[in-house]
Amino acid sequence: MSPHEAPIRILHLARDQFFTETVNVLDVPVAVLRRAELTELLDQALRSGLRGWISYVNVHAINLATELPWFRSFMKESLVTYCDGEGVRLGAKISGRRIPERIVTTDWLYDVCDLAQRTGRKIYFLGSTKSVVAKTVLALRNLYPGLQVSGFHNGFLDSVDITEVVGDINSSGTDILVIGMGMPLQERWILDNYRDLNAKIILNAGSCFDYVSGMKKRCPRFMGNIGLEWLYRLLQEPRRLWQRYLIGNPRFVLLCLRDALRNSPERMA
């Protein structure tokens, strides 16, 4: 038995009670919903006592899912997988389906904090560097004075740190655990530690902390709306991101086109 099989079985029982319409993009289910609806689903999950994780899906995530079986399982066993990328909307469109809007994870994090403040939920932040996560918490507390931050820690953890952080999360009564370590490290961490965590809902957050803290500049909204956030990020970090975007994006589109051709009514007839 691999270390992530047990938590996935636990999650499956919860997911049967928590359904939303999805579109399959290269065998990854992506929820058909809007940002406000996603926040409502999070609230429902917390009120109903479900445990599990909610995941963002972009082109990079789907490319990883085509290469890593455990990552594909992680996505499929999420309580909700929501669209965080115009490329994913394009992939759905190629298959003849529609996702109503792109839900930017950094933007949604503010909705999550607003919900936590309104409902008295405790939230814990794990990831990035010590300085960045501390600035993230400070920025969010300034925006949401009533936010109950149960704790925070950087994402560079050895085995001793992991034990201490898990203990800190559990003793603090955390309701929402936000993990920003980047894909696929954060998903692997969730799978490896899920059984030991008492947090109700876990959110993967990628590089959100960098933007909330002000360490990185956000993509202009008009570029994001026309599907060019990848270009903005590539210009900011060409060495780190060139392969993800210049190779990963065309590969994704080609795979979507091939998948659409294979599943077209003409070929199935």
C-alpha cells in the first residue's frame, strides 16, 4: 500500500456527499462553478463536517496529472477541483464544454479569509519563506481584523519540523489549512501528512503568499482575462518557468485536441 492510498479512501466516503457538476479535461475533473459558488461550497463543507482538500487546476496541474498517477489521484479525490487558468477553460471548450469563469486562487484566498472571519473559523498558513508567510499573515490581518489565524510556518520542513508543525496545527483547532509550497510539492505533502492532521479543509495555494505579501507583482487583470498571465509570469521568471509554459502549454493544447478527436461522435460511430 502506498502512503497516500489510505487518506484517499477516507476522502472518497466524504466526496460522495459533496457533488458539483464537473468537466473532464484530460481525465481531470474540473468543477463548473463561479467564485461565489466555490466559497459557498467551502462553507457547506465546513458546516457539514467534511474533511478533505479543495484544489486549484491550471494547465501545469493537468500536465502533471498526465505524468504522475499519484497526482492525478489527488486531483480526482479532491472535494472540489476549480479552474484557475484560462488554458483549462480552453481545454474544456475544445472538448465542447464550458467552464463559466476562471477563479484566481490568490483572489479566492481573500474570499476564504472573509468567510473565516464571518463564521469564526480558524485558519493556518503553511508555506514559502519565514518572511513571506509572516508578511502574508500581516497583510490579511490588516484586511480582516477579526480573522482568527491559528498559526503560520514556512514551507521548508525537515522531519522534525513536520512533526512539530502537524502538532501545532492539531492543537490549535485549525479549520482551514492553506498550504503554499508550489506544485507538486504541496500536493505530495498533503498526501503524506493527511492522516495525521485534524484540520477540516486543506487548500493548496501555490505561489499565493508571494502575491498577498507583496513580494511579487500581480498580473494585470486585462492580461489574465485574455489568457496571458503565463506570459506575464514568464517575463518575470524566465529561468524557472520557461519549460512549464513554452513546452507545457503547447503540449497541453495538442493533448486536448487529440483527446477531442478520439472522443468525437464521428469517430465513435
